[in-house]
Amino acid sequence: MTVLVDTNGLLFALLAPERLSLKARQILEDRRNTLLWSTASTWEVVVKAKMGKLDLGGDVAGILGEQILRLGLRILPVEQLHALHVARLPSVEWTDEAGLLRRHADPFDRLIVAQALVEEVPILSADSAFDHYPVVRIW
């Protein structure tokens, strides 16, 4: 199985493995699977770390590189086709449990969705916002 690992999938594996679902853990540990890691996710981790929203406990580049190697992730570069596909994505709005209107505008997530659609692969993620797009989310 080939899956695109979302940023939170890698961060949970690194920082809070107990938060991984059983299925996510099995997919990450099964070396028969092809695990893709988007350069958009690398960018997201670096940006959040620089903004102080994410603390990996050390050198971000080194720690991220180690985790990518440890999990055997294959790098999925952001291609022009991926970036252009973002323009085709619908605007996504939904009402949450509290009745509040939510709008999904996270540029990193939208690029991940576009990559998953172009590459025709599911996304491994705990983020239910992906469920509002025409992609398969595994968790």
C-alpha cells in the first residue's frame, strides 16, 4: 500500500506514539508499505518550529531527517501539477459539533490534498478536515 503521511502522522510517531491509531501504527511499521512524505510537510514543520508553535526538542532539520530515515519515508517533491491542482480544490466549510461554521484554509493541508489526488494515494492523518475533500483518509 502506498500512503501519503500527513505532518501529524509523523509528529505523533515522534512525540506522542500513544496517539497513533492501531491502523496508523500498523501502516507505519509495515515495511511492505510505501510511505510518502511531502516536502510541503517538511516546510510546515520548519515554519511552525520557527514560529514557536512546535518544539521537537532540538535541531529541527536533524530530528526531522532522522525520523524520515527511521520510518523509511520516500520524499514526494511538490511538483507544478500539485501546486496547480490546489486551484481545483473546492472551498471547504462545515458546521462543527458546537454549531460553529468552520472554513478549512490551511495551505499546507490543501497542498497535501492536491498531492494525494494527483498521485492517487490515501492520506494517513488524524485530521478529520481531510474528510471534507474527495480523498481517502486513513487513521
